[in-house]
Amino acid sequence: MLMFILFVLFQVQAGVFGQTVSLSAPISFAIGADFSMRCELSDTTGISDINSFMIYRDADAALGTDESKIVSVDYNRSISGSVVQWQNSMLELRGAASGNVDAVDSAFIELNLTQSVCNDSATYRCTAFVTTGGVTIISDDQSIGAIASPGEMNAITATAIEGTIDQNGVVTNETMLNISCSGSVGNPAGNIRWCWKLEGATYQEVTSGITESVAVAAGNCQLERTSTLEYNVTDADTMTMFLCEVNGTYACGSAPYKSEFSITTVQTTTDNGGANGSSKLNFCGSAILLAVLSIAWLF
């Protein structure tokens, strides 16, 4: 008899702690978009009554605490029906909820949130308070992430590893540059693409000499990262343009978030100046020699 009782208790608990309650929710949402979730009993075996559903989230407090409660649907015996009750007044301003616990087979709660914000990215819990075999609380958790679009790119900066560059992007020939680009790359984090072009040409993608940092949190669910391009200046860089953009997939410059930077070269003229000086000296010497010879011929 004892073994039979233990077996029955095990069956009740296994049924309750299995997938008895199910919270259906999206894996992620785009910030600003609406999303919804629904909780219901997926296996009613051994459940004789349901008293209420409660939805929580851990955005501001630990799951299961009073501060993490969002909304509930409870059975009100005085009216013999279900009543939806909000516990989070801020979410109520941009939310809608419905549900009933009148019957076990049709019990559910549904929550819709509009104009989603970063803070809506959280783990949500649906808890059902049921009557069965002494077990009264069953739950299911779902984590929901946020998708953020990339933001503006910061101005491109350049520093000289070798040679010089001034604030106007004027460099000397054979200068080696580190050209850096940073900005908000969205969430999940996008990549930064580099493109370049010589004067009169069209942009081409750069595929080497690039170092990209790990994306770091920047607030409001945004991620930021920095990309650095190493570039060797040549005498062909009379007016060279560089472009960095987030998630570029088609023609260079087609992404909505990008930044541009240009460099020009200063050609050294020391050797030419020396040659011109030498020519002038040779011309003066020849003139003096001619004058001397002319005088000698007269006498």
C-alpha cells in the first residue's frame, strides 16, 4: 500500500512539474514594436481547479517577488467569474491583458505590450495557482531579448604611425595611418565595413588590414564597437576618400549609417629645388666665362 501511495504521488507531481503550464512568447522584439505572450495549461491531468494566473518579469526585481508582478487573472467567487487585475501600473499604461480561469480546460492569460522599450527585454514567468494533490503552484519561464537598429557613426579619426598627418587630413608620402571608426552597431551587434576610393574612382570594399573590437553595451540595448584600418599612403593619394558603415551588404555607401574621411598628400620639392639651384649656378658660371673670353679676344 505504501508503495502504491508513493507511486500515485510521484505521478501527480511528475504531471504537475512537467510541461503543465506553458508560456508562449517571442524570442525577441524590435524596440518600438508591439509584442504579446500567452499562458495556458498544456496538461490538465490531475488538476481539479485553477484559482489564478500571474505574469511576472525580472526587469526591475527578482522573479516571483511582489515587485516583479505585472498582471493576473483571478477567479472571483462573489461574481462567479474571472477578473483581470494589474499589479504594474506603468505597464498598464501601454498594455492590455485578458484571460479567464472559469474552467481548467479553457483557462488562459494573455498580455500585450505596445511601444516596447529596452527594459521590456527580460525573463517573464507565468505562474498558475491550481488545486491538485497538494501541489498548488506551477510555473514556466521565457526570456525575451530586444533587437535595436544601428545608430549614427562617429566621425572618422586618423593617427600617423609613421610620418605626419594634420587636422585637415594632409599627409606626407609614405605615411602609415591608423584610421578609426566607431559608433552604435545595434543589437545583435553588426559589423563595420570599410570602403575607399582614389580621386575620380568609385568606392571599393577594403578586405585586409582591418581590426575590429568586441561590441560593448552602450545603453538602451545598443552595442558599440570600433574598427581600425591600417593604410600606407603613396603618391597616388592626391585625394583619397575612406568610408565606414554598419552592416554594409551591397554597394559601398548604401548603408544608412556611415561616416566619411579624406586625405591628401604633400609632395616634397627639395630635390627639384636643388636641381633648379644647380642650373642657375651653372648658367651664371657660363656667363662669366664667356665675358672673360670676350675681353681677352679684344685685347
